[in-house]
Amino acid sequence: MQLFSFLKKEFVKNVLTLITGSAISQIVIYASILVLTRLFSTELFGIYILFSSIILILKPISTLQYELAIILPKDNKDAINLFFFSIIFVLLFSALLLIIIFFFKNNLLSVFEISELSDFIYLIPISIFFFGSISVFDYWNNRTSMFKNISKGLITKSIAMSSTQIATGFSSFNYLGLIPGHIIGQLLQLLILIKLSVKSISNLMNEVTLKRMLHQAKKYKDIPFFNTLINVTNNLSNELPVLLITAYFGLDNVGVYGLAVKFTRAPVGIIQQSVNQVFFNKASKVFNSDDSLNDLVIRTSKNLLFISFLIFTPLIIISFYLDYIFGDIWVDVGLYSRILIPWLFIAFLSNPLTSLIVILNKQKTILIFDSITLVFRFLAMFIGYYFYNNIIISLILFSGVGMLFNILIFFYLLKTSKEKKIAYQ
């Protein structure tokens, strides 16, 4: 009876809804990887990982993170204006980026040392537009508690992406690699989200005006000003190994590293992404009421600690057999995975709490924190290369820095959750 009562709780039901969608999508991706690792070389995987890293780094700029504010207003007429402001901005940013690439393609490839992406550089603004728009729709569905829509979008993307990538691998277009499938998956995910969200959005269309959009954008100006910098810094920090491994150790090692990250993060992401979205929704409501944020944080953390052992223990065991699973050319994936797991374990506990940064308007502090983290992560990768010319040492130092700073951020947010202030005037 206690289990039945637990499962009926709204927070748990919402998490389970998202977990179901995430789990199905990740199972599809995992199954496809078993085929893709035998169809594509480590170098083609490396190009795909490099492309994905650039998208992740630029995405926060494409929306200015205004989608985070969609959840915060008490009134839906304010939220819908933030929604459309975000969509318009991501469209304008993507168009501007396309123009810049058109006129300065060779300069960009040379300055950033990404000549490997010369055949795919025009797909970057397209992918960013899809990614940014998907994020905006996800937060709208989060606000309206339509978590099933988010799950359906994830499942659609994984099936479309994986099937297209496998079809490409078996075809004469094998040389194109994994990027076209990624774009197709994003496109179909966005289309399904538009279809599922159109009713809730159209009901509020009469409330949308340019004046209201600009008013809401000004009200939540701290989010783009600080949160965009925070997320660009954080994403750059997380994707730093891809950029530096490309420069220091070559695309083959990028492909192996990328597969190790995918192997370790995918099962973690099934839980983490779902908890993140529901926790943000719940914490926003708690903050707008008289309930205790700290109690919610403690309960969530305890549950995550228990779940983390269930996830990471099998991952460590399986990591010793990955060369049998993926093929002989991927023999180092298991070693890379075991190096990254301690960092990802701690990050699993702290990551869901980071939505408190937006809710409590703590962007200034976190921006300083993330900037310091970025510097130390760069030093970790550079020391491993410059003094030892050894990717293993670079990754060990990188993982160690990640562990340390995630522990610090966890305790900072735990302490901060005790505060009760009006975050946005």
C-alpha cells in the first residue's frame, strides 16, 4: 500500500512519465550503437562528437536561456509571451549564424581548427535552430505539466535519428557519417512537439503582443545576462575534452571518448533529465508558496543517492566487456568510462539542484564558480598533454576536477535552498 501511495504522488508520476520516454529513447539509441560502431570508423564518430559539442556550446546563446523563465511566472499570459520571445530569438540567431558562416566559412574553420567539419558547417545553424526550439517547447510543456509530450518528442527523435544513421551506414552515403541522421531526428522531434503543443499555445495567442514580450524579457533580464554566460561556460567546460582531444590527440580518440561519454551518460540521463525537469517545476511552485525548498532538496538528494548506486554499479561491471560489445577497435571505451564514472556519479547528485540557480536568482555567484571550473578543467587537460602527452592522465585529472567542483556546488545549493527571498522584482 505504501508503494502504491508513493507512485500516486504527482512528483513521482511526472518523473516516471519522463523516465519512460527517456528510457525508451535511450534503449533505441543503445541498440543502434551496437550496429553503428561496426558501420562507422572512430574518425567518423569523432567528427559527429565534435559537431555535437559545438551545438551544445552555442545553444544557450541561441535562446539566451529565456526558455528557463517560461516556468517562473504565475500567469500563463506572461509565460506565453516569454515562449514566443524565445522562439523569435532562436530564429534570428540561427539566421545570423548562417550568414556569418556563408561569408566567413574558411576563416572560422581555420581560427577554431575545425577543418574536419568543412562539409557540415552549414548544418550547424540548422541544428541549433532545431535544438533551441525543442528546448523552448519542452519548457512550455513542463509548465503546463504535459510531460507526455516531452516523452513523445524524445522517442520520436531517437527512432528517427537511429534508423536514419543505420540506413546511412549501410548505403553508399556511408562517408556522410552520423550527422544527417542527427538533423533528421531533431526535425521530427520538433514537428511532433509543435503538433502536440498547438492547442495549449493557440488558446493564449490573443495575449501575445510585442509590448508584453519585451516587458517579460526585461523583467527576467538576469536570466539571459548571467544564465547564458553560465550555460555557455558550463557547456564549454563539459565539452572541453572533445575540443582539446581533437587538437592534442586526434579525431580517433575523440570518437572513443565520445562513445565512452555516451555509454556512461545515457543511462544516467534517463533519470537525471527527467528529475531535472520535474524538480524545476516543483521547486518553482514551492518557492511561490510557503513550503520549504530545503526539504524538497533533501528528499530529492536522498532518492538520487539511492538510485545512483543502482545505475553506476552495473555500469562499472559492464565497462570491462565493452570491446566485446562494440568491437575490437573500441577497446579503450571501457577504460575511458571507468575514469569518467566517479565524476558523473557526483554530478548525478548535484545536477538536478542547479535549477535553484534560476529560481533563487543566484546567477552571479554561479557564473564565477563555473568560470573557475572551466580554468581548472583546461589546466587538467593541458597538463596531461603538455607534461605527459597521455590522454589517460588528462582524463583522470579532468574527472578529478569535475568531482571536486560538483561536491562544492552541491553543498552550496543545499545551503542556499534554506533562503527565502523574492528572487525577481
